[in-house]
Amino acid sequence: MRIPLSSPDITDAEIDAVVGVLRTTALSLGPRLTELETAFAAFVGTREAVAVSSGTAGLHLAVRACGIGEGDEVVTTPLSFVASANALLYERARPVFVDIEPGSLNIDPARIEGAITPRTRAILVVHLFGRPAAMPEILAIADRHGLPVIEDACEALGATVGGKRVGALGLAGVFGFYPNKTMTMGEGGLITTDDPALAELCRSLRNHGRDAGGVAHARLGFNYRLSDIACALGLAQLRRLPEMLARREALARAYHARLSGHPDLVVPAVDLPDARTGWFAYVVRLGARYGAADRDRIVDAMLRRGIGCQRYFSPLHLHPHIREVVGDREGEFPVTEAAAARTIALPFFNRLREAEIDEVCATLVELLSAQ
Ligand SMILES: *Cc1c(COP(=O)(O)O)cnc(C)c1O
């Protein structure tokens, strides 16, 4: 793609950090792991952070460490990347979907209580596209019902609610570091929590179930370790994170200045009351008079012109392997289905230039008027 959808931002600092680890023998479970966990916990504002091999691995361990298992229900959003539901399916738990708010595209707190049953074990919140979910309302509901909240913050690094960072609001938060994310380690994930016992359990589960001494296998575990090579990359990225977050916010505002007010587009809010978006992606929606076929034609035309864009995301309840678990729910989450049919994620990465934003927006507006 001439203008890609996303692109990692790697400088000499990251390259030197990685090479530095390669000159040692501590390639895994070494000093960079502890350093990264300490620095990341400090950034998010939690007591603990546990590094794992991916965001999905982090979600899986958070679910497992909460004791969620076969037949348990977890209230969650149907508009997300597939991993947030898969983490429940790995443990044979059942995702109970609740429709989204049309503005934020996040789980609608007004619908959560109606979905809670005696089998509900947790609420799994996703902060979609970096926009924080309605955490004060969701935490109040969770409190009333004695339920833990797991935050899938994989798309929301740096987002805040009431001055606190996402990932520090629920019992556990999970972040992902695939190359399209706000910050990358090539692959990787981090679980954040204020609960030291939960963190210890996750550290055991990521390393074959070993106990803290690293000798005995105390439980069934996994190999979800993150190498020190990746941790060094993460540390270098974390040092640049404030600068990267500021850059991404500036890019979102540049898009907003060009696209807000267009009668056929719904654009994400850039200013939120008492919260801040951690800009992972810039996703617009076509107006109600457009359908999925129009959206797909526009996406294909943009791609043909060398502009990277994506349909983010198809509703989870429509994926065949999830349908097998939750049954045929097509039509039950109309806000989600209507939004998912009209989304277009536009190119969004730190080195995106103003002239490229001009071109992306002009092309989109031109294609809209041709529909
Ligand atoms: C990226 C992402 C994940 C985790 O992805 P990995 O590729 O496993 O790191 C989980 N949930 C959401 C919402 C994501 O966007």
C-alpha cells in the first residue's frame, strides 16, 4: 500500500535495545522482563504488570485467573476483535453479548444488568478503537453484583477515565503489542492489576504452571512467556510512548478537522467529558443511508488507489465458531450490526503526513459522492 493502514514506529533506540539483549545470554526470563513489567505498571498506575506472549494470551490468563470456567457466563460486547470472545471460549465459558452504544461503539451500560444471571462470573469490557468504555457506570453495576471487571485495553493504551488510565480501573487490564498497535514489541501482551495474588498466578500460568521458585509445576500452565528481546523493544517504545500518544492525538484531530461535519460521515469524538481516547485507530462510519455494499465498494476503491483501509470489525456473534456456542443471534444486536456494516478504518500511524491525510480524506469524500 502506498499509504498503509498502520505501520510500526521503530527508531535506532529500539534497534539498539534489541541488539543489546542479543549480546547477552539472558534472552528470556531475564532482567528486561522485570524492568518492562515495573515500567509498564508505573505507566498504567497499577501495582503489578505481567508480560505475556500476546494480547490474546493475556486475556486468556486473566479469564483463567479469575476462575472462569465451563458454563460460566461473561457479559461482553459483540463489537470487538475476535480475541476478546475467544479468550472465554478457551475456558468453555459463554460470552453473553450486550449491544453497544451508537456513539462510543462500546458496550451499553444501560443493557448490562438485563444480561446478568446467577451464572454470570465477570464483565469483559473492550475499549474499542482506544475510546474508553463507560467505566463509572460499568464499575457500579459490577460492584452491585459482586462481579470482577476485565478490561480488554489492547486498543486503548494511554486512554484515561477520570484521570486514571484504562487497565487500572477493573480487576485486571490486558494490552496487546502486535505491530499495528499503539506501541509494539513485534508480539506481546501485558496484564495489569492491583492484585498481587492474581499477578503471581498469571506469572505461574504463563510459565508452564511453575511456582514462584521456578522449580515445581504447581498447576496446568502454558508457555505464554515473552522473550527479553521483545521486552527490550517494549521498554524503548515505552520511553517514547508519551510522544507517540501525542502524535496520534494530533493525527486524529487532523482527520477530525477535515471530516467532521460531512453529512454522510459519523466521525469519532476527539474531546470526551472526563475521559481521553488512546488513539489506536481512526475509524469513521458511513451515514445511515449507506449499507455494507456501499462501504465495501468504497473500501475496495480506496485499496485500489493504494490507500490502506479496513472494515473494523465484523460482529462477534456472527462468526461461525462463536455462533456454535451462543446460537443464532443475528438481528439481536441491531446497533452493533448497523455500525459494523458501515465502518472504515483509515490509515493511522505515527509517521502519517498531513499531505497523506489530505489525500485520504479527499479520496473518501470523492467516493462518497459517487455512491
Ligand atoms: C489486538 C487485540 C487483541 C490482542 O491481539 P494479539 O494479536 O493477541 O496481541 C485483543 N483484543 C482486541 C480488542 C485487540 O484489538
